[in-house]
Amino acid sequence: MAVQRFPLRQRSEQLAATLPPLMVAAERVAITIAQGVHGRRRVGQGETFWQFRRYEPGDRPQIIDWRQSAKTTHVFVRETEWEAAQSVWIWRDTSKSMSWRSSQDWPEKRGRADLLALALMVLLVRGGERVSLYGSGLSPSTGQATLTRMATLVERTGTDGADLPTFEPLPRYAQVVMLGDFLAPIEEIERTVRRFAESGVRGHLLQVLDPAEETLPYGGRVRFEGLQDETPWLLSRVESVRPQYLNRLSSQREGLDTIARANDWSYSSHRTDRPPQTALLALYLALSQRLGN
Amino acid sequence: MLHLGIGGLAFAQPWLLLLLAGLPVLWWLLRVTPPTPRTQWFPAIRLLLGLKPPEETPARTPWWLVLLRLLIAALIVLGLAQPLLNPRTGLTGGGPLVLVIDNGWASARNWENRQSTLDDLLAEAEREDRSVIVLPTAPGPRGEPLASSGLLTAAEARPVAMSIAPRPWPKDRAAAQAALEDMQLPDPANVVWLSDGLEGENAAEFAVRLQELGSLRVLRDAPGGLPRLVAAPETAGVGLMLRARRAATGFEDSAVLIATAEDGRPLARTPVRFATDEQVAEAILELPVELRNQIAQLTIEGEASAGAVMLLDERWRRRPVGLVAEGALEEAQPLLSELYYLGRALEPFTELRQGNLDELFQRDLAVLVLPDSIAALDDSQSRRIGEWVEGGGLLVRFAGPRLAAETDEELLPIRLRRGDRMLGGAMTWDHPARLAPFDASSPFAELRVPNDVLIERQVLAEPSLDLGERTWARLTDGTPLVSAVQRGEGWLVLIHTTANTDWSNLPLSGLFVEMLRRIVRFSQGVTGDNTSERMLPPLETLDGFGRLGPAPPTVLGMDRAALDGGMVGPRHPPGFYGDQDSRRALNLAPTVDRFAAMGTLPPGVTVEQYDASMEFDLKPWLLAAGLALALLDLVISLALRGILRLAPRGAAVGLVLLFVLEAPPSSAQPTDDTFALRASLETHLAYVRTGVPAVDEMSNAGLMGLSRVLNRRTSVETAEPMAIDLNRDELVFFPLIYWPITPQQQDLDPEAARRVNDYMQHGGTILFDLREASIGGNVFSQVSPAVQALRRFTRNIDVPPLAPVPPDHVITKSFYLMNEFPGGYSGGTLWVEVTEGRVNDGVASVIIGGNDWARAWAVTDNGQPMFPVIPGGERQREMAYRFGVNLMMYVLTGNYKADQVHVPFILERLGQ
């Protein structure tokens, strides 16, 4: 998986004609990851030559490389690199509650989720996997054209989606990656995840949260209003309920972790004021281990 | 009105202060009402639902916000109560307000103060609904007797009082006292005397009379604010002795006397210092005679009153006196020669010229002195002198051996007996004669005759009938010593003895100098003065503020005797009398004899100074402060409710903007980057934004027009002109900056001056346009407003040496060939830096002219010229454009065009 590093300006000019800005950002994020993680350097099914090795009993005669064997006294077999392409479905929360940020200094949760989704797609496509956006109805595919299509799809999705994905039958052994704030009731989340797991799909949950949602930095007399028509809640002294809120949040997280582990999924969390690379790296490592198994 | 002892504060509406008692209630109300909660969108609200704070303390408005609101309420209440700082002493009793206003010449200084005081007093009378009596103390222009206005309401009295203006003649307190005699008042009155601070004839007595009407308050000026006088200047040697007088002593003071010419040009500025105990300050003004003779008035700078103006007429001019020194024979003993004595006597008070007749007659002369020792006059010379005397000249001849032998009677006032008379000699039986006292009709009248003046020899006159009236001075035996006769317009004067000590010791005495001075003064001067007997009509008179203007119809003419007597009054205000050819000045200052500050006043009189008691109404300020705090409260409330989300820094900026409303709009300008990009991506002509809209528009339109011409005719491609603010913008991008000079422009700050210096040192060129016609000669010696403004702007700018554009300067041939550089005006000189070295490619960093080029260049959007050029013609406009093109070429190409002159030679060499 050779990474070409053109000067940024040249690349951006090249890509600008065809790629939406989000794509560029995603590529930039993906590049930093790709440097750290290299492909599945192991023997497997594929086209690319991997290594010669001595023939051992039990090897199929068809894989003997006669030309190599003729050069020496031993018999060599030719092994190719493992190139099993898998399909990954990526879903991210497009509900209104994602289009929010507590400060101008960091992006909205939705923007960060889009970026991570697309960057992950870039990485996966580079790795030869087939990707698709869950819910788009497109079958998984690979290649630069796919990325462009996905980027367009990601950018054009509105802000009135559901909190959680509705189940669609996926092929067995497919992977699904869910990005969202997962603030829905824990039971609903469990139901959804189990539904996927029962059909043999494995996946990963990435919770994207705003710093304000993690710390509740408000004080005084505040009336809170939700973004999805929740009932407003008036608090006379916000600072006094902060510990309780943090408790509730951590129990929500523990619930998510439990769900993930129970279904052999994985769960990680990300704050929008942190760089996206760490989250992407974690996500990618989790996925690549899974893909490699 | 409620007076507080502290700091002179009073409330006009004190009962409103009761509202302050309501503040605690307001406090309680504000504390109880909880603030509106702020609204916060929050996606994780589900986690918050159902949460309750452990203890339910009632939400309170923060204490500082309550305090702020209380402060606002208190400010409004205080403001409505109308507090007055330094309030006037209130009117007492219920009687009318009697305003006695000194409006003689001495009140003109600080008249604004008097008027504002008057205004305040009338306002107070209006508030208290008092009737008002107004009494000025200077007679009106018709000389009518003084009369008070009678009882008026305050509203009626206001126009009456405000129409009182200072007069150019003295006040008449005796008349004012008389006007008070028949005043009947029902109640004890409040008398306020707005005095001019001078003692006058009887200040204390007048005050006593005023006190009889009721309580008396006297307003007077601080000693430094009392009026000053310019006394008549005197000739002192080669200079003019200027004197100023002041009324008060006891402190040091200074004044600046300005001598102006008839057309208002200032000729000299002379500072004078008053020593601590002196009433008079003197200074000697030395000026070239031609300039000195142009002085038409002396004024005290910054003091507008008739007393601070001294009008000068012919009498103060130094007369040019010619002393014929032709063929002087006494070179061997120069200290005994007549020329030496005459020179020493005439030098101090005249402009003395020595030479032969031809040289002397080349310039105007008032007096011609012929000593005896000169060579004999030939016919043509006599004829010439005769014509000159007929035309108004005064010829003074001295007797001596040569005259005694003379037979020519032409240029003599009397017929002389042949030979001279010798007294006190060995062969004579008479003693040397003394001088008889002068007749009252003689020009020498009142001169004291010293006893030790002895005449030993004289020439004698043939007795005749009119000898007596032709004699100006005689000896004790009755023989004439000085005789004179009028010849045509002029006079012939003969001194019957010599101008040296050969015949008498008169030339050694001070009387000799005095007599010569009288004779010179008797001459008409260079302009004629033959108005001895006529009635002189008023020509121009001074008003109360010392401004010279046409005489009002109430002014009467005067004869010369009255003028010399110097009565100044309503019918004869100070000014010029006579006609344009010969006029006499009537001045106020010499008639002021009692000039002292007001002494002590009788007990019981309140004395105040004008300046110290300026009433100041705090109401608008308090209300404005209340409003500002209310705005602050609004901002805070909005911020607390989360509607207005300001970063702390942003909020601070917002508040600062709220309070500094008049801050220039510069803070809203684009950043430097955009300016730099805009300025550097294309070539722009630039002009200095002066802040005067008309000038800036003209500059913009002018450079727009020049840009068009440049783009059409030359390879210079310029974008639209840019306005630059010297105090803010970087200049380095512009090859040429057009700077129209206007006095209204603000000064440069030091940083801007540094930038301009930097710009000029590194190749930039600034075209200063004084925008006024015909600047000739030396730019920097002129005193026009534009030159002064230019000088002000360039004070911190390092302006290189300048010279008028030489005919072979590059700018005359950089694109077009031209030899003058017209603009909106034509003919002015263009000054450029003298560039000698190869610094900056020989391009001058400063070009100064006054032709208002932008006016000629200015075009409308569709290319039509916007302004006419003066004197006019499309050719002038075309030449103006050509100048612009040349200038731009010069600035952009430097000495390249200068080198072009060598091209033929280079080509020739290459050809070989």
C-alpha cells in the first residue's frame, strides 16, 4: 500500500476539480493513519506475489513454481499475498442532535462524524476493501470513483435522519461501523445492535460527543431545550446537578460498552475538540484486526 | 433652588430629590424578582430530564446588577433635579433685577464672558419670574442721554440686553448715575453691575448709588483680563518706540503688538513685557523705512477693543529727507562740516539720504536740505528744485559765506541784503544775539529757547511788508533767523545762519534738532497733506471691537484742531477722518487719562469675577450617564439570558464602542493585508485623504481623469486612484502621492511623519498642491493659510532643499516638451527638490506647487471636465494633463529620460 505524497498544493489542485472539500479533509486525515498501519502482510489468497517457500507435503501441486524449482535442487511453491476483500458498511447519525456544537472553536458533531466516516472509507478503499454507506442502498464497491460517490452522498445527506439505523439485511461477515452520539435510551441501542449481531454482522460503535456534553459547563439559571422536540427542562442552578448528570452519562457509556462486548462488537468514544486522527486510528485498528482474523 | 455648601452645587428642582427615597423599594423589588433564565440548546437533554438541584434556593438577580439598576435610577432622579455646578448667587428678595452693563470700549475684551453671564442672569430671572431693568453705561451712537429700559419681563429684557454691544468710546458713569436718579422701584432691587473692571471717574461713588436701589453684586474681570491700551508710538532713533498700557499692576504680563498695513497684511509682531509694577511696556520696532511707512495700525494681538487699536496716519511716517552733499569742500575737517551736523541732527527721526541732486531726485523726497557749503547750483538744477517745491516739496537752505555772496534770489523766501552781519566780533559793537521766544503761530511754537544759544553771524533780510509773516524765528533784536514762504504746494525755508559752528553755536544745541524735526514734520510728506483748515469727514471708524469699517451715518466730521484735541465720543468715534489722499487718525488711547483697575468698593458689595462663576448644568450629563448605564444593563441582561453571546473581549470592545461614540470609523476598516494587496496588484495613483469631502472628491476625480489620460496616451497602466490615510496606511506601494493642502486637515502623528520620511527617502515622490493661485517668489515666506498648513504638516518631515524647476529639468521633457506647468490656475512656480546625486535615480522626493492640478484633471464618470480652469481655455487643461503625464513618467522612469538626450551621440559613436 504505497502512499504517494505529492506536494499538498499540487494534490489539492488535482483533486479540487473532482473532490468535494470533505473528501480532501478525509484524505488528509487518512494519510496520517496510513503511514502508521500497513496492510495485511501475510500469506493468503490473492494475485500479488508474496514469497517462495520450500514445498512441504500437503501442498497442492498446482502451486509449485516450476521455474524457481528448476534453478535449484529443491522444489519451491509460490505463495501470493492474502487479498480477501471484505465489505464494510458505514453508518452515521444524521439526526438534528448531531448538528450542534457548544463553541465556535470546534466543529459540530455531525461534521466530525462525516469526516471520520469518509476518512475511514478512504483508508478502507486504499486497503482494497469494499465500502458502502449504510442506508444508501448502494452495494459495496471499491475504487476512487466509489470514494467520490460516497463523499457526495455524505455531504448531501440532510439533518433529519434517525437516531439509530433501521435494520437491513447485510451479508454474513460484513462489518458495520456506526458513528453517532448514542444518547438514545440504552435499550433501543441494545435492540438495534443485537438485531445486527444476530444476523452475523459485526461492528463498531464510535460515540462522538461535544465537550459540553461531557462536562456540562453551564451554571446559574438555565432552561435547556433539546434539538429533537424534547420537553424543555428548567434548572435553577445547573452546577448543582452536574455530578448527577455526569453519572448518567458514564452509565450510558458503560451500557454501550456492555452492549458492544456482549455482541462481540467494539466501542470507542471521541470528543470533537480532540484531533480526529486518534479516533480514526483506533477505529481502523479495531477494524483491521477484525478484518485480518 | 437648593444650595449645598460643598463645591458650589445646587439643585434647581430640589423636590424631585424626594424620589430618592423610593430607591430602597426598588432594591427590594429587584432582589425579589428572579432573572429570566437564559436558554441553552443542549442535545443531551435526555440525560438532564428529571434532574433537580438538591436545594431549591430562589434564584436572585446578582447584587451587582441590582446595584447598577439602582445607580441608573439614582442618576435619573438626580439629573431631573437639575443640579447646577457653581450656581449664580441667587436673587434675593422679590424685587426686580437691575442689570447695569458697562459697555464702553473697555468692556470689549471678554465680551463673550459678559454676554454669557448676562444670559445666565436673565435665565435666572426667567426662572424666578422677576422683572428686569437694563441700563447700559455708554451713550448710544447718537449721543442721546442714557436711559434705563424700564421694568420689563425677563423675556422682554433678553433681546434688549443681548443687543447691547461695546462702544468704541468711553462709558459715562455720571450719565448712568443721572439715569438712575429718576428710577422708582417698589421693592429693594437686585442690582448686578457687569463692570469693565476699571476705576473710571467714580466707581465707588457709583457703587454707593447703586446700593441705594438694593443689594449690589459687582462682576469684574480678573486683573489679567483687564483691557490694555496701545499708546501712540514715538520715533526713537531708527526705530519706532511702541508702548502698551495696562490698568492693573502687581504681576508680570506680556502682550504682542502687531503692526499691520492698510490692506491688513501683518508687517511686524513685537512682544512687549510688563514688569511687575509697571503700567507701561515698551519695545522698539525696527523696520525698513518703506515698510515702516506702510504701518496703518498697531493692535494688541488677541484683544478686540477700540483701545487696543492705534491708527497711524501720515504723522508717524518717517519722512525721506535729502541732504545735498554735492562737491562738499570741507573734506579736510569732516567733523566740522555742515553735512556732519545736519546728518547727526536729522538721522534719528528721518530717513536721510545724501548725494547729489540727481541721485536724490530719483526717489520721492519730502524735504530737501541745501547746506551752504555745496557748489553753486546751475540753472537747470535751480529750475528742477523750483519745480519740485512747487509740487509740494520743502526746501531748507542754510546761510553762509557762499549765500551771502549770492545774487540769485530764486530759491529764497525773502530778499537778502548783500553781505552778512557779524555780531560780537572785534570790529562790531553788538554782542552776539540770542534767540527771541517763538511766536505762537510759528511751527516752532512752544519750543523752549535755551539761553546759551548765541548767533554770531547771520544774513539779513531786506525789509519788506510781509517780512513779519514770513518769519518763523527771530533774534532778540527782531531780525529773522528762520524765514519761510509758501511756493506753490511747497515751502521754501531759509535758516539765516550756517549749519555748522562757524556762525553760531545753534547747531550744538538740542534746539537745532527740535527745529529741524518741526520743519520736517511741517512738510507734507511724500503724499500731500493740505487739509489744514477744512472740515474732515469721517472716512472709516472703529467699532467697539476695534474693527475698522465704514463710518456709520451718525458720525460727524471734525476739523483738524478738534482732531488734535482728540475728543472721542459717540459723534466722533476713533477712526480715520479726511479723504483717501490725506487722512488723520483719531485714536482712543491718548484720550484715556484715568486708566486704573477698580479700587475698593463700599462695604456690603458682593464682588465676583466673570470667569469664576460660570454656571454649569449637570442635568444632561447625568441623564446621558444614566442612559449609557441603561444600555450597559441591557447588554448584561441579554448576555445573562444567553441571547447575546459575547466573548469577554468582544463585550469589552462593544462597551468601549458604546461609550466612545465619536470614535473615528477607522476601526471598521479592512485589515492591512487587503489594502496592501489592493495597492500592489496594480499601479495606483494615490492622494492623501484630507478629511474635507470637497477636496477629497476633487482629488479622486482629478486622479481619475489623469489615469484615463495616462492609460490612453502612454504605456503607463493605472487602476483607479486610491485614497490614503497618512496616519494609518502604508505608503510604500505608490510611486506618487498627490497631497492637496487644506488648513482643515489634522496634524500628522509622529508615526505617520516617520512613514512619510521613510517613503521619501526610499524613492517615493509627494506632490504638494497648495491649491492657490500665483505663488510667486519664495513659497515659505508667504503667510497664506495653505502655506501655513503646509508648514504645519511638514514640521516633522525632512523636506530637502527646494528650487524652482530649472528649464532643463527632466520633468520638462519626460514625455511632452513643456516649460510651464498649469493646472486649475496657471503661472505658479513649481518647486522641486534639488537632486544632485544619483540617489533614487535622480527623482525628486518633493514637488511643491500651487496650481490646483486636481481641479484641471477632474472628470466626471463619463469623461467630462468637472471644473473650469482659470484663466481658462482647453489648452490650459491640456497642458495640465501633459504636466500630469510628464510627472508620472518622471516618477516612474527617473533619469532614463534625462539619459535619452545622449542617444544621438551614442548612436553616432555606434555608427563609427
